[in-house]
Amino acid sequence: MEITLTINGTDITFKPNKLAYNSYINDITMNDKIAPATNFLRRIVTPEHKEPLNEILDNHAGASLQIVEKVIKQFAPDLEIEIKN
């Protein structure tokens, strides 16, 4: 699966996979959310988009959390779950 986002006018393509996603989820802690999000994005970005992604991540506070939210929403959409009694 490829996910292309336009971020501040620049197209950046990601190729998320289950292993990278699971590692990201496992790395998140109460005190550390930014580094796992940044590492996840850098692992899944396509090689030709690494430099533009790094520029965005380095120059915009909170960018990794905003971007990772969009990627995950596409890669792992919410399930429809109902409780039956």
C-alpha cells in the first residue's frame, strides 16, 4: 500500500507495513510520542521523498504527529465494532 500526502504543497509518499506499524505502536510511551512517530515516518517514506520529509519534520513543531495521524488513518482505519449482549 502506498499513501501519498500533500504536505505544505509537497507530495510525499509512504509505504506503511504491518511490522513498521507494530513497532511504532510498541514504541509509544506516556512520555515519548514524538520520537516513535518520527522514526515510523522515516522508516516508511519512499527513498525519493526522504529529504523533503526531513525538511518538514525538522522545521515544523509537531509535524510528525500530524502526519502520522493521516498515514495511520489510511493504513489502519477504525473497525466498526458493536457490543452484543
